Amino acid sequence: MILHIDMDYFFAQVEERENPRFSGKPLVVGAEPKEGRGRGVVSTCNYEARKYKIRSGMPISRAYKNCPDATFLPVNMKLYEGVSENISRIIESVTKNYEKVSLDEAYLDIKEIAKNYSTAERIGSDLKKLILERESLTCSVGVGENKMIAKIASESEKPDGLVIVKPCDSSRFIVSRSIREIPGIGPKTEKRLQEILSKGNLTVKDVRSISKEQLNSVFGKRGEDIYNRVRGVDDSQVVSEKKAKSIGREETFDKDTLDPEKIINTFRKIVAEVAEAAIEEDRKVKSIVVVCRSMEYETHTRQVSFGPQVIDFDFLYKKGVRLLLHLLTENSGPIRLIGVRVLFAVDD
DNA sequence: AATTCATTATCAC
DNA sequence: CTAACGGTGATAATGAATT
């Protein structure tokens, strides 16, 4: 039995709490709009902003066009990280057996503490009450027989929802939903499924009509997963204390650039940040990946591995510059973004 | 033949 | 009218290189 908790419009709700004058009016947290010329995207917005068809992930320029009078706030990650920590402490008062998947989302394995689904409902409402009392924030909670059902349940009645799905109801609960509501089915997978069935607006029921064999032939190993998921089956586990496998930084230029000075300066800065983060984590690094995005939005990477070692700036910079040079040579056109990522050694 | 490395694609938040 | 589009991290597929 799994409980999924998802904070409602998290970044924006925290900002409303810190500054109640933002409440009740459209509020957008994300990149600077710069009179509609900004290149970033919306991180989160409140429900008033959603009335203007503003959404997470939307280009900030479009959000600005939809509602120029909205309040636009920059992302104050330190603030949200602190609040997220507080919420983690509250979750830990319920169970230590939980997996945090982002600042605003977590799965709790509650099979040991909930004998039945009415107990689970009580645990969910208690958790919501604690978070509201201690942090003045609302969230949505879903309970189901596995992580996927719990997540769809929590999404289904937000904001401030509490949805319990008993195992006997799992199949009925998902059958009429859009295929896009199944976690892991993104735009590309949806499109390929539409092509298989020669039909748009697919529901979970539609996808159930595709045989395991056909899914396997189109999607390979993932086919099995899709076959199971549309039938409500998901045996992925709640994993607490997950260690990062990589860390990276990337940066989009204000304007696509060819200026070597600008590129190398930005590169030096992000290498320094990645080196600092890797040293801070005290982890051994085995590879470095350099990312370069062209004006045409093509993303290219170059990477090199080495014996696992604790790295410093000079080491990373020497390795990275070579890769960057390769990328710039092959590209020659204006650059939109550069990035650096390090992969940690498995052990350690 | 099996494993690791390098690259790209897809997805999520 | 249409396109517009971050940063961070995970995982899988695929093919090449290495053991």
C-alpha cells in the first residue's frame, strides 16, 4: 500500500504564504519575462494564473503574452528547499519508509502502518492536517496498491485532494483516463501509440487492446512496462536514501552566441560549480559530459571516462575544454546552451 | 560473449 | 497565424570499444 503526496502549485503557494498580497491574483514563478523577451519557462503558477491558460513548462514569453499583468517572481530555490525539508520532517513523523522524488513530491510505503484502506485514509488526512497546521500549505494525497495508482489518485482531485483507491477499484479507476495520465507515457510515446491504433485521444482502455507482442515489437523492453501499467500493474519499489548518480549545470545564453570569450567564460563558471558540488558531496567521479545546444535546438554531447577519482577544478576543466572544443568545431554555428555533467563512480 | 563506454532519445518535475 | 522553450537528473536503446 502506497501513499503519494504532492504539494499543490508548490513554488507559487510558498510565495503566497510568504507574501499574502500575492494571493487571489495571477502569480507566476519562473524566468524573468523581460517584457516578453525572456527565454526561460514557467516553473509553477497559481490557479488564478491558470485561468489565463498559463502552465508549468510554458515559455515565459507566452505566459507574459497571456497575462502581462500577472505577478512574475524569480525562482527562490533556497526558500523552497527549506520548506521541503520541513515537510520531510513531518513525513518522517508518519513513516521513515518514504522516497522523495522532488522538492514537492514523495511516496510513502504504508503497508506496515495501515492495516486497511480506511486506516490509510486517516493517515492521509492526518498528514494533510499536520502540513497545513505547521507549514500553512495544502497538498494532495493519493493512496493505492502501487506507486502508479497512488500518483494518479493524488493528481486526480488537486488541489487539496484526498483520494483512496482500493485494489478492487484500480482497474476501473484508470480505464477511462487519457493515456497521458499514465506516468512515463510522454508526448513521443503517445504519438507512437496513436500510430499503432490510427486514432487520437487515446484512453487507457484503447491501449489495453494492443497485444503484449505488438507493444514489445514497437517499444522493446519498455513494451512490457506499458502493457502492465495500463492494467494497473506496477511493481516498482519505494526506495529511500537514493544517492545521486550524476550532477551537472547548464546555462542558456540570453542570445545565441558565437563569441568564444563568452562561451569560455560561461564554461569556466559552470565547471567551477560542478567541481564544487562534486567536492562537496565527496564522491568519486568517473566521467565528464559536456553538452552543447545549437541555435537549431539540436543537443550534442561529448563525454570521456577515467579512473574513479576525487576531482578538482583544474582536472575537470582540462578534461572538459577538450570536449567543448570538439563540439564547437563540429558545430561552427551560434550556440544556445552549454552544460557540464559529471557521472559518479558506482561504489563509494 | 559480456561488459563498459559514448551518444542520443525520452520522460518527469 | 504559429511558434515560442530551463535546468536537473534518471533511464533505456544502440552501437562501438574493450575485456
